[in-house]
Amino acid sequence: MDDVCHVAFPEFSYAKAYTCVTMGVSSREFRDKYTATNDNAKIGQMNSMMAISGKMAAFPGGVLLRNEGNEIVGAIGVSGAAGDEDEYCALNAVWESDLPLQTQPKEHSCTTVKSM
């Protein structure tokens, strides 16, 4: 993100993960739920939730984690790059861990990932 190490990145990461656990969806899904129809009332509702809690973020990079029983067990929040790249990093960390966890989202949306 603009070739800087911003001091707020840890706070952004926390907010993305907090949003996942609180709302039961990825931070991308949280944003999309309230902005998909461009309805000002829904956007206002989303902004109110973020302002009241002071801990939520409505942009990609937060990935919800569920166990094999489909119970929420946590979330990962990543910040520092573009939202799609943040989300990819969070997803890849879980996939590479080989832990028996399901991610939400299940697939990444990052278009800048290079094949390995």
C-alpha cells in the first residue's frame, strides 16, 4: 500500500478479523451485503455499525474460520496491500497450515497472484 509501513495496519487487520467473528461472514461479504444494491439506507446502516463499535472494517482482508462442525473458531485479518491481496494472504496462510479449518470465503478473488 503506497510503499509505506503504516502504523495503523495492525489495527486494520484486527478490525477485519473482528468484523468476521462479529458478523459471521468475511469482511468482503460484510461490505458486499450492505453495498451491493447501492441503497443509501443500507450503506448508512453499515457505516453506523462500524462507527458504533469502532472495531469493524468493511473491506477485503478478513477471513472467517470454521471447524469441521461448521462452528466459528476465529478469523484472520491481513492489511498492508490491496484488499484482494490481503484476503489472498489470509486464505493462503490457512490453506498452507493444513489445519482442518474451513475458510469463508472458500476461494480468493485476487487477480494479481502469479502462478507458482
